[in-house]
Amino acid sequence: MRASIYDGLTSITLKRRGSVMVRSLANGEIIVTAFPFHVNYHFKDGRHLDFDARITEVWEKRQQGYVIVHEHPSTVLANT
């Protein structure tokens, strides 16, 4: 999928960069997790893009266990 968005994309690498934050909501029916990570995009022409970000996931308790019902990354802006 990423190759269709970023022409010439050859690989993506991710590395978690800290602890996972966990919050329980609605008597444990909803769990929110978040953690920082570093991502590198590599392209066929030698270009690369790398930045720090954070992923947030919302988990909902269902009969079979918890499932992710929403997730989104957020770019972490550098202090300048």
C-alpha cells in the first residue's frame, strides 16, 4: 500500500523509542495505548525520510478479546 502512495518506496523501518502508555477507560471496556517511535522511509533513488512520531491506538473489549478500533500516528515536532 505504501508503494502506491510513495512512488519508489523500497522499505519502511520502525523502532519503538520509549515506554508504552496504557489508559483504561469505561471500566476496562476501552483501553488507549500510545508510544513514541522512529520511522525511516527508503526510496529506490537513494532518498530517505526519517522522523520521530507517536502512535495512539484505541482498543475495545469484545467477546474474543480486545481489538483495535482506531489508530493514528502523530508526528512529533522538534523544539526550535
